[in-house]
Amino acid sequence: MPDIEKGQDGGCMVDASRRKRFFEAPHFAPIAFAVFTILTLWAAYTFFHCARLLQLGSWHRPGPIDEHARRLGWIELAVFHYFTCMLVVCYVRCILVHPGTLPSNDSAVSLGLPAAIEMKKTGLRRYCKWCKKYKPDRCHHCRQCRTCILKMDHHCPWIFNCVGYANYKFFVLLLVYSVLACIQILVTMASTVRQCIDDPATPFLTLLFTLFGESLAAFLTLLLGAFLGFHIWLICNAMTTIEFVEKYQSKPRGSKHGSWDPHIYSLGFCGNIKAVLGDNMWLWFFPCSRPAGNGMSFLPEQVCPPKNLEGGKESRPRAGGLGCGSGFLKLLCGSKFSPSFAGKRKENRQAID
């Protein structure tokens, strides 16, 4: 069983054995390639586009300076470096921040499991045979990281880390700022590429770097844009990649829908976004202010508790919804819950392990 340090990372216990991964050099090849790509795009845009607008170095031509082009160059340079700095910070945080794992005391896990939704097909609690611990909802064992990950989305070789509860926000922001930076390169550097092609006196290396930077930015815009769109859809539907692949897409024969309710963890549109980006909307696009919680319990009644209490005990969701009102308020508080939510809980306990 892996050792657990006493310290915590954002409320999630950190596996001490995970620190050994920084000494596994072969696994850092994707990170080195990603860093090389970032540096290549940065150099191509800064030295072959912004320098042209600022009329610096070899881009300076005899005659008066074009002040409009220079002002545009400073603006584009500032915006691009903001996107790049945020991208780098989010990338570093994705690599260094542990996504969260099970605490060393198994009784702490059981506190969040009396009302667990995901159970084995036998009706028993899910148990990790490698970590020798019970698993809460949305927790899965990663064989690459050799530990159980809270709210595991997927293992990403480009960050040599799992994407889970504690670092999912940084991963989403990494995609956001990567797409924004690539779009800026694609749109604004087109004029530089056109000028380099039309001017026969353009040096070969200059033409090569501008064309390569523009082509790479176009490819990454399509690739990362599609990936970001997929994760935005997952966030709005309160799903992880594992839940989408293993549960949502698993459809019994003769059924149009999967056996797993895709909205079982939905908190409504705003609630689903806050569950990833944090409660403070002013900090949504900054790599800080992670979502509240411990990453081990995701029951909807934590956000929208039922109004009826009997004998001092909190009642479970009944048919007809969660009692969050109607109209717009019901949309924000989770209108996606099925009216037969209570009747489906027994089925959802049969979710795939």
C-alpha cells in the first residue's frame, strides 16, 4: 500500500510515492515536446510577426516609422504574452498539483459513502484491489500513477499526471488559453505570412518560420478547439471522460439510452460550472480558487438539500424533483434531474466499476 503524507493539497491527501515520478525520465518526453512546441510558436510570433509590426531589427525599413503599426504591435504583443503566461502557469500547475487520492484512514472515506451512488454489480461498495481501500463515487485507480484518483477524468501523458478533482480546473484553463493563443497567431500573423510570400527579398528562414508557425497554429486550433469543446460539454453535463466512455456510451441492446443516468451528478448549469471552476466567478479564468469540497462525495442534495426533514434526518430525493422551485431557479439548481430520480437510484447503483 502506498504511503500517504500528513500534508494535504487542496484538501486532498497526497500520495508520497507520486513524488518518485519526477525521477522517471522517459515519461517526460511528451512534456519536452510540448515545451518545444510552446517555445517554437512563441518565437515565431514574437520575432517574425510582432517584430515586423514594431519595425525592429531587419524589419526596419528606411523612411518614417508607421506609428499605427507599432501601436498594433505592442497591443498584440501584450495580449499574446498574457495568454502565454497564463498557459505556462496552468501547464505547470497541471504537472505539479496532485489530482487527489484517498486518505490513509479508510474511515474517512466511509464518511462520504453511506449514500454512495456507484456500487458494484453485486450491490457492494467499490473496492480497489491494488490500494486495498474502498472507493468513493467517481474515484478510479490509475495504473500509470499507481494510486486511486478522486473524480478521475483521464491520465494525460502530456502532463505526466492524472487529471482529476484537484487539477481539472487547471487542465481546462490550459486548453482555453492554448486555443486563444493559437487563434491569435492564426488570425493576426496571416498578414506577415502574406507579406513574406509576396516579397521576393524575404530570407528563406524567415519565410520558413512564419509558414511553419502559421500552419502549426492552425493545426493546434482545430485539435485543441475540438478537445476544449468536448470538455466544455462534459462540464455542462457534470460528467468526466471516464463516465462518458465507460457509462454514458454503454447502451444495452434495444435501448436508445445508456443504463447510467448522465445527469446523476448534475447541479444545474451554473452549479456544474462552479463544481469545476470554483464558487467565485471572478476567479474562473485564473489558475486559483479551486472548487469547494473534498472530492469524495458528489451527491446533488449537498447543493440543493430537500426541504422535508423527518425525525431530524435529511430525506432523500423523491419523485418530482429536488424541490428547488420552478422556472429559472429550477434550471440553476438542477432541472436536469429526472422526475423518477428516486426510482432510478437503485439502477444507478449498478454503475460500472
